[in-house]
Amino acid sequence: MDNIIHTRMTLLSPLLTIQYLEPSPILSTLDKERVIDRLRLAAERLPFTHLLIGWQVPPTILDACRVEAQHLGMRFLRWQPLLTPDPALQPDPEWRVTNLMGRKMEGFRALPEFTFACPNHPALQEAVFSHLEALVHHGIYQGYFLDRVRFPSPSVDPFTNLACFCDYCQHKAAEFDLDLEELRVGLLRCQEDQACGPDLVHSLLTAKIDQAPTHLDMLLNKYLSFRDHSISDFLAPITRLLRAAQLEIGLDCYSPRLAQMVGQDLPALSKQVDWIKLMTYAHTLAPAGLPYELSNLAHFLISVTHMSDAQALKLMENAIGYPLPASLGALEKEGLSSTSLGKEVEYGVASVPLAVLAGIELLDLEGVTALNSGQIQSDLEILKRSGAAGLAISWDLAHIPLERLDLVRRFYLG
């Protein structure tokens, strides 16, 4: 099966995935014919290779989408979160990640879909594996698109939100000769030192250590490596299960320069899957969006060091290796330039030895994205030259204006 998938990906150029029917209160009220009609209209515009179907779709609509995807020549993959809830898998609150202060963490705006369980918790590991095993047994999917396989982002306040420090992480860290309590105490003391903030942000954005690293620097980098191993180890039995069932595996990952911040070692993870989608959302002011994560880090730097906006942005530019907008306001309102987006994707392509898809947002959400045709055209033209194996169009086809798909056809495929 692996060879079949590899051959298919070699022949299909480019890969084009579309996510459809994310969980929503209106899912149970959807009309089956309208759902299928929208899928057909999208397929008329673009030769999608994969339909990534949501994890809470009513059975009749799910089966209709499966049959239509087969008719349209699209591989039918389940879009499945692993470390956040789905209706059949509700993690115990005690399984949540633990921050530096020893508190269980809620996610962005306390939303369940952004509230993460610890990948090192054995009860969570067993529950997730059993859930996937049952799904695989039903046999209706050609593969799985695995989402939320990471630690939560600490960008809002790395001193408070870096995780996890639970007992299970402490035990596993000991196998790496890492004392999490020593690191925790060191980071708490670090809050009193203005110089610690820039060092912490630099470590989150790049694995490089400057000359004469402190003991805390080395502990922190060891901790980040430990988290990478934790995510890879959590994923391994799941991907073995899917491989044994001859199923295709895609993986949703943070944008390359941010991946270390959430425990995703892209080269290591690539050994377990068939392709990786990079969340290279250059204009999204919400979790995983580059403007959101980078502006959070900048605000953190300003708050702990009293440096200027320009100084904070320059520090991060030096770490990530490409230009950021001249001001925080511009970063949050306009996002990254197409040139910087291209460099981010190129870095990911160079890092990952298999098919990499560039994620691009095509959906307008108030307060989150404010897209325009000129910006989308420019991004698509850059992405076409980035070396990526294709595009992962985000987020939900149910809400993406169809004329945006026409732009992809003209400026990416044309």
C-alpha cells in the first residue's frame, strides 16, 4: 500500500486537499443534496485529490460524500483530531496538559477544540488508540488526516503556557536525563530577569544556541527536544495501526518556523506518514496562524523587556530568517508578505523528505482573516514556485467562496 500511495503522489501533480464539514451545531440540519452539490461545484473548478471529511458528520451525509468522492476520483480521508476532543472521545479534564504553575490548561478562549490533553498520559494514549482502532474496523475511509497532534502553543505567554510539566512528563523526561522540576524552577526564576524573555523566544523559534549558552538554555533546548520525542512516540502506535490496515496517512502540522514551539519535529514525524500539510496561514489572526503566533510572541517580548515593536520584530526576524512587517499593527492586519510566505514554505520543503502541502486560507472570518483577490493571487504565484507538492486549501469548503477556487485554478494551476 505504501508503494501505491507513493506512486499516486508522484503521478498526481500537484496534490490538492480540501477540508469539509468541520463540526458545527448546524451539521445535523444540513441537506444531503446541497452538501453533495457543493462538493461537485468545487470539483468542477479544481482537480482535488483528497477530501478530508470532518469527524462529526451524520452517517447519511458521510456515506453520500464517500460515494461522491469515489465518483470524482478523490481519496476519502477522515479528518481526525487526536489530542483534543471529538464526540466519541472526551478526554478527562485530568488528562489536560499542565503548565509551569502546576495548573491544568484550558485552550484558546476556553474552547474544547483548542484544549489539549497530554500525549504522555497513559490513559489518554489508550483511549485514543482504542478510538482509532474502532474507526479503522468500520473500514469506510481510505486514510486518515491526523490533526491536533501537538502541544498547545505557548506564544501568548511562554512563562505561563509552556507545557507540559505533569507527573507523566516528569517520568518520561527522566528517560532523557532531563529534570523537569529543575527546568520549571529555573523558568520561574527567569521571569524576574528581563534578559530571559528574548532568549526564551529565540529558543522557541530556532534550535540554534548562541555562543556560551547558560545552563538554563541547555535545559530548555533539551526540554524542547523531549517534547518532540513525546509527540513522535505518541503518534507511533497510531500510525502502525493505520499502516497495518493499508491506509493513507496525512498529518496537520504547524508552520515550519513555529513547529518546534508545539513539539513537532517535522523530519522525524515525516517518517511515520505519507504527507504533511503545513499550516502556513500567512493572514490568520487565530491559533496556528503566523500573524497570531508571531504577534503574540512580540507582545510578550514587549511586556517583559519594554523593548519597542520594531526591536521585538527584528529579534524574531533574526530567528526565523525572513522579513516581518514594519509594525505589529501591519502584522496583525495584513499578515506576512507573499515573499516571506514563500520562504516559510521553502524552509518546510527543505526540512521534510516527503510530500509537503502548503496550507492556504481562503475563508473570510471576522476578526480572523481579511483576504482580498490581489493578495491571494500573489500568494498563489509564490507558492507555485515554492517546491511544495501541492496545496491544502483551508478551511471548510462549506464556507469558502467558490470564486476563490477559481483563483487557485488561474494562478496556481494555470
